[in-house]
Amino acid sequence: LQVLESGGGLVQPGGSLRLSCAVSGFDLDYYFIGWFRQAPGKEREGVSCFDSSAGSRYYADSVKGRFTISRDGTKNTVFLQMNSLKSEDTAVYYCAATVRSRTRRSLCDIELYNTWGQGTQVTVSY
């Protein structure tokens, strides 16, 4: 099982980026997949997570209305479209996956996820 992020970079406040997470070795229909981020000196937090089979999406309050998670099923790739970026969005962004399960936990509970990518840096600055 492998997930590989790409698409990070430097962008000015108000700009947009699209992150991609390419998965291999498993079928997204049977997995939860999510985007997490970690800023310097802060804990890793859930940004947006997706159960494509159920059509369920989770967004952190801080990104609602600005970020969109989606899937390209034919390429087994998950995207995070980030618009209206703010300086506080600066962080290393990680893609993660875990087998679908019946859980009372939030879809973006970090403890659920056990397959992680290496991360991609997103810097929002002038």
C-alpha cells in the first residue's frame, strides 16, 4: 500500500493550489482517505477526509468553503483543491489512508489512519 502526494509549493495569499494523492496497491472504494497537515510547532490535524463509497466528506472548520476533496476514480487519485489560501494554511500536507470501517470516530480522526505519505510543503506567503 502506498500513497504519494504532489502539488505543493509557494503561493501568495488568496491564491490556489491543487494537491494530488496517488494511491497504489489498494482500491479507494474500500478505504477512507484524507488530507492532514502539520505546521511548525503544531500537532498534525485533519483537513479533509473522504469516504468515496458512502459519499461522505469531512472538512475542518478552518477550511470549509475554501477546500474541496475529490476523487478521480479512473486514476485512483484523490485531490485537494485549495482556494483563497491564507498564511495560516502554511504546513506540510500529508495524504493518508485506512481500510473502511464502521466507526463512531470522526472520518478525519488521525488515529484511524495507518498508511501515510511523505508529505508536500505548502507555503502561503508574499
